[in-house]
Amino acid sequence: MKLLIASDIHGSAFYCEKLLGAYRREKAGRLLLLGDILYHGPRNDLPKEYAPKAVIGMLNAVKGDILCVRGNCDTEVDQMVLEFPIMAEYAVVADGDTLIYATHGHRFGCDNPPPLKRGSVLLCGHTHIPACRNMGDFVYLNPGSVSIPKENSAHGYMTFENGVFSWKTLEGEACKSFAPGEVFR
């Protein structure tokens, strides 16, 4: 199954609509969100078309497709209006022998990883910066941010299909692809 992976919508209706357009265009089977769904946070400027209520409606319309983990800006109040679970700290996705540990990144990240088996993937958002790093025993990946990218990165997302992660802009322009299994051969 193809996954579309995104993080840090931060309440932007403009970029959430673009993300959902990419989800339909990619024909992904599931949308994996790495947290920070509705609130922009005190360290960020308001994203374009900040409209959390509109984002609620857009995401609730595809609630059966969403797998989501909690970000540092997500709260129980957000869970009261979102019709899909957002309060889990992490999710584990198995792809053959590869385990993908998906979390927001504010508790566990490349500098403070959870216990991972060699060959695992640590998938985080939080920094708003796309990343792909071989950490020795595991691979650290970050899709960047949908609405507030940092360090001159694009508004983007990742896909995961047939063992390959691919970074793309919200318009669908391919940026880079990576197969984690290649690192451990």
C-alpha cells in the first residue's frame, strides 16, 4: 500500500487543501500525519490562510484514510473536534522486515531515538526541515513541513511505496528518493 506522509499543517487551510489534492493525485492508500495539525505554535508566524476550523472539516472528510501521531502543538481539545485519533505518541508501520517508527519528533528524534532495531526507520516531523540521514543502526527521515517549511525547503510531503521513500513538493515535483534497505546491505 502506498502511504502519503506529511507533517506540520499548523492550521493552514490553503496548504491543507494542497496536501489533500496531492493525496488524491498520488492515489495513496493512507495519509500518515506526523502531528501539529491545527495550531501554529508560539514560535511560528501564522501560516497562509490560517483557518483551523476549515482544516478540521477537510481532514474529517477523509478520516477513514488518516493515521496520525500527536505533535507538540496537538492537544486533547483538538481531539474533541477531529474525528480520527491524534493522541498517540507514535505509530509503528511494518513493511516486510523494515519497521517504520513514526513520531512527531519533539520527544524522539535523530538525537534522542527510541530503542530501534538495526535497519529500522525513524520518521519524524517537528523541525520543518526535510532530512534523510544514515544514523548507523537506523535511518532518520523527515518530510519537512506542509505549511511552514524552514531553511529554504519546499512546502512538501513524502510518499512510501514498494520500499522507497520519495520527497515531493505539494505540486508533485519529485525532489529525492531513498530506499532505506540500501544503507544496511
